[in-house]
Amino acid sequence: KHLGLPAEAVGQVGGGSRRLGAATVITYDSAWRRPKDLREFGLLIFDEAHHLPAHSYRGIAEASGAPFRLALTATPERGDFRHLDLEELVGPVVYR
């Protein structure tokens, strides 16, 4: 028995596809171009979150109303010190 989401519930935005689902995979570039697509989600998971504080990508987090956010990165520190903005964009560090 499969306990995960059915395939039709998983959406993809990017790479020529634009299909939203209960769980949607979207690249930073696609999310930056379509911030309105993020308004419907209650949870955002940012992989490689050290990219999020960049001037161009921070609008992704700012445009979303998602009350739950999880940022994942093995290298949070940035040379421009914008990693200090991650707490404002996604919340405090819970595990390091």
C-alpha cells in the first residue's frame, strides 16, 4: 500500500511545466518569475536556502503568505552577510 501523495497531487513549475498540486516542486527561478503561484501554499520548503537572501530571490519569501517555512542548507553563511536575513525570511535556526 502506498502511503504518500498520489502522483496527480504533485505539481511542477519550471522546465516548461506549470501544474500546481497539493505538493508542488518549483525552482527558485520559476518562483521568482511567478510569485503569485506561491500564495496558495501553507508550507514552503527552501532547499539550498543560502540563495534565498539574494536581492532577486528574497521576494519569493516576501510574496508568500505561507505560515510554515523550512529552510535547508549546508552552507548558510554568505560573504555579503545576507544570511542574517534568513531568520526574517523563514524563521529561526532550529538545528545546526
